[in-house]
Amino acid sequence: MITYPQARTCPYQPAPGYDELREGPPLRRTRLINGQEGWVVSGHREARALLADSRVSSDRTNTGFPMIMPPALAAVQTSPNRPFIVRDDPDHNRIRRMLIPQFTARRLRELQPEIEQIVHATIDDMLAAGPPADLVSAFSLPIPSLVISRLLGVPWEDHEFFQRATKAIVQALDTTVTGEVLASLISYLSTLAQDPPPGLIAQLKEEQVATGAMSQDDLVFTSMLLLGAGHETTSSMISVGVITLIDHPDQLAAFRSDPDTVPDAIEELLRYLTIVEAPLLRVAVADIEIAGEVIKAGEGIVFAGSIANRDPDAFEDPERFDISRTATHHISFGYGVHQCLGQNLARTELRLALSALFERVPTLRLAVPVEELGLRPAVSIQGVDALPVTW
Ligand code: HEM
């Protein structure tokens, strides 16, 4: 029986241990790293069907939920105030609806000039200080961090604290550290949400908390979710996106030569890299018949998204990294009611950051071989903690 999750050996390739999932059934039984048994889904069609099925729950308090996160994170995800990403409808939808207007394509067009300015100022600083540079700390992390902190109204002077905290939570390497930083982040955001500076937190407080539609605790935990989700995911996509493009010179040349290729290239990077894999977890709350199997109520469901995103029934020649394909049906932002709320923001950041970087630093290259980069553990958002580059 295959174990899930397993570690990658290349930042943009599925874990070698998932090779057997490429053949045979689209879902099968798995042994999770915490000893629980469940189902691992590797078929693209079946993954989308299950993620959109109302008999499938995101609520970590349900019996049998695949709890493969560290205990400190599990404690927050099962607490009465848990963020809406780990709740089911109608609770989930009640809070999600309040946020949708902030993440529409129109709102993103309004934010674009500010994001562009952040991207260029960050490149200015990197060029002034190097070469060489650590691309993660000089570029990939500051951009989404500045964008989300301005959007939320979280003071930038505290960025060292909240960047360290979101990293420790997402990576969750050390349970004691995770517990401590989670507590400090909750306490920081609780204080901030008492009298928030202008931004989304203040707006939610004024429009939703003041009218009784949202509790003060929900405001704190929603802020924590947005701050965390807005940091590590996009920053990891930028870093691993740079590695992947540099490793595929023909694709990088095409990316550089024609700005019209950029939106499709971003979708292809999202598909090929599938950086959010092991955190996508569910449990069945009723028996579900699918692909000749029955997932019983109370059985955990995990997704080998990196394999589903390379399912030959959904993507032609799926192992090829090809920025000219239209890969918008990937499941890298999830699928169904929990599909990523920040996807328009993430796409805008990725588009602006990657195109400006390769335009302004045309000789950018990795300062160490890809094989020497330290990779994130299997349970976290996939990526690298440091990326030595030069130009
Ligand atoms: C949900 C991926 C960027 C906010 C999700 C989910 C995935 C994902 C896979 C679904 C989780 C599930 O179904 O359990 C990504 C990737 C990103 C990214 C790959 C970057 C490239 C962002 C950004 C934000 C954000 C910038 C901004 C605030 C959220 C929120 C949810 C979510 C709030 C929960 C939605 C819900 O439960 O209804 N994301 N995300 N994400 N994401 Fe993102």
C-alpha cells in the first residue's frame, strides 16, 4: 500500500514514490504518515468530482479526518474558532461571501499598479545589493508579503515577525515552535483587530463585525488565514517558477520573447509545479461510489495533485513543461466550493513578478545546481527555503 505524502527530490517534479500512481486505478487505498488509512486520488476527473461533492468534508472535527499536520496546527484547525477553509457550508460560505468582493478580477485590476510598483521597487533593491542574492528573501517573499499586508492593513514594520510566523506555521517543522508562533500570531492579530489600520481587516470590522454578521474571533482567524495563504504559496510559486523556467531554456526564451504567452505560462507553471499538494485534505461524510470503489463515511481522502495534474486523460503529453498549452483546468487552486479565493491575486502577482524579473535581470541564473537546493518536507507547501542566484 502506498504511503502518503512523500517527499520530492526535485522542486518541480512529483515525489518519485508516487510513480506507481501514474498507472492503474484513479484512486486507491493509502497509508498516511500518521498511521491512518485512507484513499489517495490520482485521477484528474475523480479528484475534481470528489472536491466538488457535498458528501466530502473539509471539517477537521469530523471522524476519520486525515490529520497529517503537526499537532499544534491540528489544534487550531479543530478549535471552535477554526478558519473557514477548514469548515463546511453554510459556515464556510457565510464568511467566504463577505470576502469575495475583495478578490474579484475588477478589484485586482485596481490593485495592479500598486503591485507593479512593489515588484519594481523590490527588483531595484535586489539589483542595488547584489549579485549574488537569495531570491527567496530578496524577491519571492517580499512581493506577496507586501501585497497582502497592504491589502489587509497589517503594518509593514512588523513584517519580520509575521513572515517568520507564517513560515513556521506553513512549514511546521518543529511542533513546539509551531505552537508558540501560532499563539503569538493569534495574539498579534487579536490586538490588531481591536483597532485595525485602514485595509480589509478594518473594512470587515466596520461592515461585518459591527453589524453582528461576523464575530470578532472569526475576524482574527480569517485575518490569520489570509495573511498565511497570501504569503507562502505565491512566494513558493515565484521561486520554483524561476527554477523551472531557467531549467527549460527554450520555454524561458518563449516566455521572454512574447508578453502574450505569460498568462498561459502561469497556468502551466501552476499545473506543472502543484506546490499545494499534501495540505489538500478531505473526509467522506457519507458512502460515495466512484470509479468502481466505495469510499465509506468516515474514510479520509487525500489528493496526489501533482499526478492528477499530469493525467494523460486531462492533459496531452503531460510530462512536458509547455507554456504554450492552455492548462486552466489544473487543480492547483483546488476545486469546488473551497477553490482558492486568492487565485486572481496570485495570478496577477505571478504574472507581474516573473515577467519583470526576467526582463530586468536578463542574465539571471542559479548559483547552485538544482540538486543541491534544500526542499520543503512532504507535509508542507512545496518549495525551497533559499534560492542562491546571480546575474
Ligand atoms: C484555498 C492554493 C494563493 C487565499 C486554496 C486551496 C488551494 C490554494 C489548493 C484549496 C484548499 C482546499 O480546498 O482545502 C493556492 C496557491 C496559491 C494561492 C497555489 C498561489 C499560487 C493565495 C493567495 C491568497 C489565498 C494569494 C490570498 C489571500 C486562499 C483562501 C482559501 C484558499 C482564503 C480558502 C478558500 C475557501 O475555503 O473557500 N488555495 N493559493 N490563496 N486560498 Fe489559496
